[in-house]
Amino acid sequence: MSGFQVDPAALLAVVDRMSEFDSQLEAHLAHARSSVAALGTSWYGDGGEAERSAQQQWDHGAQEMRDALARLRQIAEGAHENYSSAAQTNVRNWG
């Protein structure tokens, strides 16, 4: 038999940390948007255009990260569910 083991509680803790990270990321992004918005229209010309372009790239990258994080969270939750179910089945069958 393989030496492969899974700790469902640790797996669930990873899922929780992913959720916490997602919340923290959103808070940081909101703060950055607020800081830029506070500048209002004082940024204009090349500087303003560069900032808007950079903000679009930032927002796009952040959305990609959130999407990837959501997929990872789904995979980890599914793995937790599968391993927990398998363990319960083994206990029922072999008590």
C-alpha cells in the first residue's frame, strides 16, 4: 500500500486560508481604488493615462487571481469532501 496520506482537517484549513486571503485581497484592492479615486481628476495628460492603464492591468490581474483562487478553493473543497467520504465509507465497511 502507498504511503500517501491526506489530513482532511488540514485540507479544510487550507480552504479557509484561501477564503481569508481572498477577503484580504479585496480589501487591499478597495483601498487602492479609493486612494486613486481621491486623486480625482488631478492626474491628467500622460500621467493620468498611464495611471488609468496601469489600474486596468491591475484590476485584470487581480480578477485573474481571484478566479484562480476560486478554482483552487473548489478543488480543495472537493478533495476534502471526497477524502472525508472515503474515510467514512472505510469505517462503515471495516469498522
